[in-house]
Amino acid sequence: MATIRTYDPARSGDIQAITAIYGHHVQHGTASFETDPPSRTEMTQRITTLLDAAYPVLVAEQVGSSSANPCRRWRIDFRGK
């Protein structure tokens, strides 16, 4: 279960985690048009700009655990097997 809260500039771990997570997706994902991950300073500036304009910035914290399980073998996959 995830807890959603507003971004707190006083919590230094927030910006560090946001920068790391977003940077990973810039490098390995397809949801961003950026080609280089932004620095911590750049992410801080972006978030400050949003907060100054009264936009909410939300942070999700993972609480508890998650697990993976094997694919159900009796279902046909995308290749029809």
C-alpha cells in the first residue's frame, strides 16, 4: 500500500528520491522526452517553480511489501502458446 502526501522541502530525502526515480525513467523509459536526467539542483528548481505557482507536488511512499508470482500457465500468452 502506498501513502500519498504533499512534497515537503524540509525532507531532503524527497528530492533525492524524486531525482533518482525520474532520472532512471529518463534513461530507460519512454514516458519522457528528455534525453539527459536532470540534476538534483534542476529538480529542486522545477519543484520550487510548481510550488510557487500553487501547484501540488505529491509524493508516494511505499508501505508494506509486494511480491511477484508465476504467470498462470493455463492462459494463452500473446504468441498464442
